[in-house]
Amino acid sequence: MRRAAFPPPSGRPARALPANSLLEQLQPSMGRTFRLAGATLRFETDDERVMDVATTMFERYGPPADDPGDPLVLRVMVHAPAALAPPFATPVYRTHGHLLSIVIGPDDNAVADLLAGYAFAIVGPALVDSAWRLRQVIGTLSMAMLGPAGGHVPLHCACVTRAGRSVLVRGHSGAGKSTFAYACGRRGYGLVSDDVVHIGGGVEPRAWGIPWRFQLLPDATRFFPELAGSEARLQPNGERKIDVDVARRFPGRSAPSAPLGPLLLLSRRPGPTEIERVPDDEAASEIEPVWPWQVGWSATHQALLDGVVRNGVYRFATGADPDAMVDALDAFLASEVP
């Protein structure tokens, strides 16, 4: 069982080290409790700008549960060293056992205990000034804990919704999941996620995402002229992508979660679009969770994954442009899914 807060400083002097040489005296001055997908997150910081970013990210999930139990805990503290340095172009991620480490720059680093549900980051002013980079750090830490400690199953899937059901779209990086999801948004679908969903959240599991911003490859502008001139930013994985505020572009279409529905395995090949069901005895081997951790997988996680399979897995083979793919999805939902 996780404890609901960081333990207080013991007050024992560290005689072998100069005072605050490890920045151990940094303490939060403010905190808020948020809903994070189907879990609860306690967020603490010593900087109002950091709290504003976290509030923008998490407040849209709605109010936390009345009895949140043991929340996940994330602290982000700001420290200004004598010599300021910008963050690295791409962060360095390392994991071992129950720990995740992120080195973002000379003055920016973070650690998460994935089983205990605790994470903290100490960042410099340059990272705080870059709100989109700060969002990446906060999002990575919180979502990493959501799997092992929060009881959710992360899947590398886009997710759209219509008529009260979700459609998960799985494919390898670059297959066009985000582009397809954006095209669905243009056609009136609700948008849950463009890249990763987290399955969980109670007696009736749901697909949870971050539906307010999508990251599209630069070539998406050839399908969507309204994105022409948009800046492609360097992502943590080294790719450059266009950061799209879909909540503003498609008002009312962002859906933080949706009931589980079928899963489509997206693949590219010449010819007409075909959607066909994968036999149940083969479907489980086609779905692999995003689980780089060496710990934390449980019977609860496996039951959630099995539930995804029971909703139906289909091959979605297409060589069509995104709008024609949406036509195929419309026809599939009208004829194949009860």
C-alpha cells in the first residue's frame, strides 16, 4: 500500500555533506489533487508556473474521486543554479527494476518509483520557460506511474469514439495512427488519444487518453491544408512532429475516456481497404502492452488486457488516404459492430 504523501524530512544532519548539497531542502509550497485517467494524482511544486501547467494538463479530466485512497504523488521543484544551461535536445531515459530515471538537461532530472507511485523532478528555469517541454516531463512521469502503481494497461493505440463506444487503432510508429485519428476528428468523431491509451479505471474499464493535443508527422500537411505553416518540434524520441491543439481546433470533441470497443490492427499495403476479424485464439498474440518495466505486471493487468481482446480484434489493411480510411471505419461501425 502506498502512503499518501512524501515522508517529512527527518531533521537528522548530513554531517558528511555541505547543507543542501543534494538540494534536499527544496520543499513544495503548493499542491493540488487531480484525477489522472482512472486514478488520482497529488501534484506538488514550489513554483506557480509549474502548477499552472499541471492544472491545464489534469483539470480537464474532471474532479478527483471523493475518496481517492492512496494517490500517485508527483513533485516538481525548481532550482536556479549559478550557471544556467538549456535542456538537452532529447531526454535520456533509463529504467531498472522499479525505478525510472529521466535526465532532461544539466539542471533537469527526474526519478519515479513505479511501484510506490512516487516521482519527483528538479528542473531549472529554462525548462519551466518552455511549457511544452515541461508538459512532456510531467506527462511522462505521471503516465509511467499509472501502469505499475495505478493498475492501468498502456497500449500503443490511437483511440476515437462514436455513439458511446471507442475504437482502438494499433500500429507501428509511422503507420499513420495520429493522422487517421485527426482525420476522424474532422469528420465528427470524438477524440481520446492519438498514440497511447491506458486501459483501466474501475469495475467497467475504459480507454483513457490525453485528447487535447495531438502530435502529427510533418507530412500530415499534405492531407490537412489547415496545418500548413505549423512548426514541427523535436520530440523525446528524436522525431519532429507538429503539436496540434485539437481541443481548440475541434471544440467539444476531446473525450478523456470512452467505453472499450473493438481494436483495429492498422497496416499499410496497396489495394482497397479491408477490415476482417482476427480469430480469438490468435488475437491475444497481436496485442502487446507498452510495458518496458521489469516489475508490476499483475493478474489485474492481465484481466484488463484480456478484456480488450474480448471486444474484438480486426485487421485494418489499407493503402488509402486518411479520409477514405474514415469512410471504411464508418462502414465497419455501421455493419460489423453491434
